[in-house]
Amino acid sequence: MGHASAHAGTPAPIRILLIEDNRGDALLFRHMLADAGALDWELAWARNLEEGIAHLRQDQVDLVLLDLGLPGSTGLETVQRLQSCGVRVPALVVLSGLNDEAVAMRAVQAGAQDYLVKGQVDTGMLVRSIRYAIERNQAEAALRQAHDMLEVRVAQRTAELASTVEALNAQIREREQAETLLRRREQEFRTLAENSPDMVIRYDSDCRRIYVNPAFERETGIPMAEALMRQPQKLVRTHADLAPEDYIAVLRRVMETGAGTEVFVRLADPGETARDYAFHLVPERNAEGQVVGVLAIGRNISALKETERRLSESQQMLRQLASRSDAVREEERKYITREIHDELGQYLSALRLGVSVVEMQFGADNPALAERTRALTGLVDSTIQVVRDVVSSLRPSALNMGIVSALEWLGEQFFSHTGVLCQLHVDERQVTLDEARATELFRIVQESLTNIRRHAGATRVDIALVQDDERIQLEVRDNGCGFDPAKRKRQSFGLLGIHERALKLGGAVTVDSKPGHGARIRVQIPAQVSEFPDK
């Protein structure tokens, strides 16, 4: 393989590989290149196709001059073998002794940039062919690179488009599913609303009705066509205890606060029974969570109100009956106490006096009789004490001297039976109670002390009674184990009885306690008798 160079310097010379088996032709092409003074080149010569391919694998080449008539390969087969050798082929100029335009065309189609006929080539033609081949090869390479880049970009854009289409299809499917679900929910809502016995009303942000169900027309008498796209208005023949402007104000407050509420309305038609409704109002929100209206559900609670009224009347009658029973019981206690004290007490006193007289008259002469009379005297004294205890348990005589004396006696009895200190705090000059109210307060304190004795385990009890111009307040406090007022034991009626007695007096009871912190029962009743409920 030979090398030749005509000019040295910059830019880099054109590296040419000549694959030619004819030495004379090779020298001719070398002399032509040497005569091309404007062309800077380096020439490598290969005598057969295999040697040329080996050179392409080892060195960089800018142009190949390929003879079609090589040993072992002739014609276009030579071009095809070179193109399929697995090495990148640079610019290619085919050399042939045959001046055949068809062969030249097929050579170009096979990958050659130009076709030269030996014997018709001069230096200028060779130089132009070399430059043309290199430029065309570079243009084809650039075109291939651009094509490859375009293919890559097309593939990327196709993948992006496919991803976008898939995402769009997913969004479309989600929207279709959401719309289907929305239609199904709307249908379910309408099915429920159309068949609901309750009124269902939807209001927009201007408080106009945008939907009403048949129950609305049935309950209000307003036709559906007249009700829609209108604000609540005053009914012509029906009186409502809530004015339309007040109802609209409630709707606006629900939209402003975003919190639901409940409104009770009574409607009364002339000559007909009033109807009571409970409206539950909740805000309606859009997909972004913004309040866009109000949903109102109105239920006719007339039957419930009537039941509550009857129940209230029954409770009132029961309280009146209980009050009457307590009053009768107190009168019976007073009567029994008076009878026992006046009749039985006198008989027992006379019996004791008679036994004492017998002892004085005959006991000196009859020791056995004296001993027997003394035993009888002791038995009579015990009976008298029992009678006094019975009288005190039925109705303490201290009650006849006022509430303060009665509470003092009650505290002393509690201390004597339990050993627990019971302190009374009261200004006797400020407390003035009639007998009925004094008796009820006495029984409240009596029941409270009974509960403390049974359950509290206290070491101190304080009773306070104060009165001002408006109310009377009674307080019983202990330092015992305490309890949870919300948990009432079954068959435990102590606190219930205290509440009922306070209600009879037109008052109220407050119980403050928790486990481990004692208990306080506070009763407040009006100071004036005229404020009591009719019994």
C-alpha cells in the first residue's frame, strides 16, 4: 500500500483510499492528484477489496475510489460487498472501464456518490468528483442524522402524545364515571325526595327555591310552578310564627357560617288545627367545597308536639297528684302525731302515775309488789319514749316552731345517730317561710341527710339556708366520697324525690359532685308564694 501527499499544512488533508488492482491505473490517479495543486490529500492504495476493507477498519478515510473490476469481485457486486462489510463506508466514487449509464445509475443507487469512466477522467474531473462525493456524503450523513434525530423526536412525541391521549382518555373515563355517578345520585336523590313524606327544598345563593318535592306542595298548598325561583314569601291564608325575612336571614347565616341549624315553624290556617314543622338546614357545597346554597328538610312534627303536650299535661297532673298526696300525707301525719301525743301520751302518763301511787301505798309492806311496780314504771317510761320517737319521725314538733328550729333538730338527730358533725348556717331573722314550704324544705334536707348517711361516708355536713327578695336558696354539702350525677342507680328515688319537691315549689335543683370530691345539692325556690304553680 503506498501513500503520497501533495501539500502539507492546514486544514487537514483529504484521506483517500484507492482500491485498484492495476498498478498503472493506480499510478495514473496518483499523478492526477499530484497535479491538483488546490487539493490537499493523502492517498492509501489497496490492491484488492479485502485489503481495502482491512484499511477501513484500521484508519479513518474520507473518500474511497473503488474499481469495479477487482479480482474475485466484479461489477456492482463489489459495491454491495463493500457496503455490507460491517464498516462505515465514507464517500464512495466508483471507477470503471465501462461507459454504461445504467450501470452508473445502479452504482449510485447502491450507495456510490459518483461514477467515473477510466480513460475519460482528467485531473479537474477527478478533483470535482472527489469534492462532490465528499460534500454529498456529508450532506447524506447530515440528512441521516437529521432523519435519525427526527425519528427519535417523533418517537418521543409519539410516546408523549400516547401518554397524553391515555391521560386524556383516563380523564374522559373518570368524567364519564363521575357524570354517570352524578346522574345516578341525582336519580336516587329525586327518587328519595319525590317519595319522601318530608318537605325537601333546595335554595340557591340568593335564597331562591331551585327545587321542591311534592310534599312541599302538599304541606304548604303552594304549586310547584309558583314556588320555584322565588324566595320564601308570606302565605296568603296561613299564619306562620316565623316571618319570611327572618327565615331568609337564617338561610343566609347558614351559607355564611357553613354550619347547619334547625328551625321550628308553626303554621295555622283559619278554622284548622295548627301544624308544627321542624326544618333542618344544611349548606350545599360545589366540587371545590364552596357553599352555593342550602338544603332544607322540613318534617311535620304536629303529632309529636301533640304527644309532648299530652305528656306534659300528664306530668303536670302527676305532679299535682303527688303534691296532693304529699299534702294529705302531711295532714295525716299531723293528725296521727296529735292523736298519739294528746291521747296515747295522756293515757301513758296516767298509767305511770297510777303505778307510782300503787307502789307508794303498798310497796312498803310488799317488797315483791314494789319491785314489780318499779318494773312496770320502767316499761311505761320506755313506751313513752317510743311514742315520742314515733311522733318525731312522723312530724317533728320542732316544725311547729319554724324551719330554723326544725333544721337544728334534724342536724342534732343526724349527729346523735351517725357521729358526723352537721353544721347549720342560717340567719333566722332573714328567713320567713309558710308551713307548706317549710315542710317541703325540711323533707328535702331530711332526704339529703339520709343519702349522706347511707352512701357518702362523710365526716362533715354543712346546711345553709339564705333568702333575699327574689329567691330562697337551700344548700346541703358534704365531704364524702362523691358520685357521678349522670349515673342514677335503679330503684334509687332520693334525688328524684328532691327534684319533684323543688318543682312543686316552682324551683330547681342543682347537683354538683364527682367521685372523690364530695357532693353539693342546691335548691332554689321563688321567695314569693304567688310564683308557685297552681296545685
